[in-house]
Amino acid sequence: MDELNAVLNKIKELFITVRYKYIKQNNDGNGYQTFNAYETKSHKPLHDGFLKSHLMRENTYGIFCRKTLTKFMTFDVDVPDKIEANRVVLALYESLNDLGISTDKIFTSWSGTKGYHVDIYFSKEIPYKSMEKLYNAAVESTLNLLNGNINGKIEKRPSPTQGLKLPLSINFKNKNQHDNICWYVDVQNGFKPIRSLDFILTIQPIDADVLKDLINDLPDETDISRTLKPVKKEISPDVTNLDLSKESPNSLASLYKNGIRTPNSRNASLCKLAIYFNTLRISKQECEQRLNEWMEKQDPKYYKTPLKTCYQEITRIVNHVYKKNLMLNEGKNEIVVSRSEMLTIYQYPKKLHLTINALLIHSKRFGGENSPFYMTYEQIATASRCSKNKAIDHIKELEQLGLIKVTRNPISGLPENRPNTYELNLNWIEAEPEIKVTVSVDKVDSYRDIRTTLIMKTFPNNEWWNINEILYKAKEQQAIKIQ
């Protein structure tokens, strides 16, 4: 009895916030009844006696949540085919890990007939809208990982209007007594049922404040759908011969710092600097102000145009550059990524995977073989689909771990999102067999989706299910070679 009471209390801790409204499965398995003590006087609230009968498998109950708050979330994986359902759950774990939620905070139970309930429990209630934001991000990532191919659905629970069956009792719809109890399962051990009520006592909810920080770092949908236009080299009809092929952020930083050094270079210099500032994501207004101030400091021996006219031309140049969203470097539209490179990322903390992925793809587009490359914090945030502050934190952590070398822009007075020079310094893993994949890429906000494509192609035939095992074997082989 003490054990049953302990499990009962844990069920209440993890799930129960609404007592007046609940569902009860008909014992013949034919549907559910909804009870609402507020609307019907003869209906009793969901008391502990009902929950005990649930745990003793005499009856099966389900719950609702509040309209504005919830203390847990469930991904209701309703997929009839068991092998495919397993695949969807594994993809969900991968997606949630990428979002910063570790596997030891994700708990999965068998639905009793088809599919699974994948749960995350919170240390206290959080806004329902916050839970929805996390749900949407995880499902979007999961569907991308599965290439949009799922023979079923993933539904959001709990809900104030749709009941969710509690675990650890019978699904009366399934008449197979060996397979109709909704046990928690060991996802990492072939979805083996954990046939014990005691398991729930080991569950520790995720810290709600930590979770809210993770959710706040998720971009809004407008940020996710943001498109960065491809870079172009020309600006306006009167400067079509402007040559940017030999320019870099460093060379333009030097131009901004040191000024004009040759006659007849004023117009080209202003055009280059306008493109440079747009590349840095400096506002149009600030760009024009900086160019006006920069022009006032130039040595008159290098130009003859009156300053008043220069100001007018600066306005025209800035308007054109920002209207066309012209930037410094177009980069490669096709890159080659190997199985070894993708496997290498997996040896580092999950929370850093998307940032390392963004740096890897960007380096292949803009850096060339073992060359430094430039990337703004805004671009890193867009590529990783996180907040700018989170991108800055990840870069600092990668630098502290020695996984990247960072050379910061030397110009004082520029905003924090100026581009830094990066070099990857990863401990490269050699994968066998090696696979190389060519992918098309033309904008930063596609990097995360490209990562999904790369995972599927470099680990074909659902090998990505076992990436950790593949990584372990590869590191073993590498250690043997070193010896």
C-alpha cells in the first residue's frame, strides 16, 4: 500500500492540475466518457480513489489541463505501424535534444494500442503558449528529420478540451493482455517495456525556469521564415565596374579606419563601405550617418567633389544598397559535407550541435579549405534558429573549449553583431565507410534544414538512429590507429 500511495502521489505531482473535469475509458474499450463536476452535479471530481483504481488497472482515467497553464507536455505519437512509431519517437528525441532538452528529461510510455506518449514534466506550471511554442519547434524539426514522411500524426497534449489518458493502466481497447498496459518504455533499449510502477518514482521533472529560458531562445515563426537574400556584386548603373572580388571584411575595416589613400577612389570607397555596413547588419540610418562622418574626415587632396554633393551621393548609394540588400560575399552555392564531419559534431554537447553545424556550413561556403571565414552573430542566430544572445553564449563556450579560434573585429565603436573571423578547431573523427554528400545552399536560414538532409544522407537506411553507437566505434578505431 505504501508503494501504491507513493506512485499515486507521483502521478499527482507530474500530471494533475484539473480535478473537476476528466475522462474515463469504457471498460469494453468502446470510447470514453467525459465527466465535469462544474456542469453536472452528479459527477464527482477526480479524487484519489479514482486514481488508485487506475493504478490497480480496474479503470482507466485521463485528464485535462488549465486553459493558460500546464505542468507537462505530451507528444501523442499516433502512428499505427510500430516500427514507424519507433522511428518517429527517435526523431522526436533527436529534435528535443537539439533544442536543449536532454534525454534524461524525456519519458515515453506505450499508448496500449498504437503509438506512444512522449512526455516532458515541469517542476512547476508554465504558460500554455510557451509549451505550444516548444511543441511546434520540436514537431517541425522532427518532420524535417523524417523528410515530412509520417504515416500518422503527432498531437499536442495536454489540452483544456481534449482528454489525455494517464499511463500505467490498461487500454481496454486492446484485448491482448500481454500488450495492453501503458508501461513506460526504455527507448534506448529497443522500446522495451519497463514493467514496474516504481519507475515513475525515479522521474525528475525539468527545471521550469531553465525550460522557459530554452523556449525564450526559440525564434518566432517570423524569424524562422526569414529569408536572407543572395549576395550580389554590383550596386548601381554608374558603378557597375565596382570590383569587390579582392575585398574582405578586414580590408574594408581598414578602409573605414584609415580612409581614402588614392585620388578618384571616393565613390567606389563609399559604395564598398555601404555594402560592408549592410553586411554587418548596421541600420540604414546609422550607415548613412557613419559615411557622412567618415567623408568629413577625408583628406581633400584625394577628392574634388563638394561635401554637400558627397552627402547627396551617400544618401543615394545607401538607399540603393539597402533596397537591394547588397552584401559583401556571395559564397558557394554548393558544398560537400562528409559523414566524418557530421559524426565529429556528435562528440560535443548536444546544445552546441546547431551552432557547430552553422559554422561548418558557413566555413565551406565562405572560408575554403582550412581558411578563416566571417560570420555575424545575427547570421549564427538565424542559422541555428536561436536568439542572438544564445548565439553569443555558444560562441564563447566553443572558444573556451578550444573548438574554434576567434579573431574579433578590431574596429572600436561597432555594434556587437559585427562579424568575427572564425577557424574551426574540431577533433575530427574518421568515419568508415566514408560518405560525401553535395548539397545546394544559398541562404543562412536554410542551414538547419540542410543539417537534417545531411544527417539522412550521410547516415542512410536509418543509421542515424544509432549515431552514438557509430561514434563510439569510430573513436575506438581512431584510438587503435594512434597506438
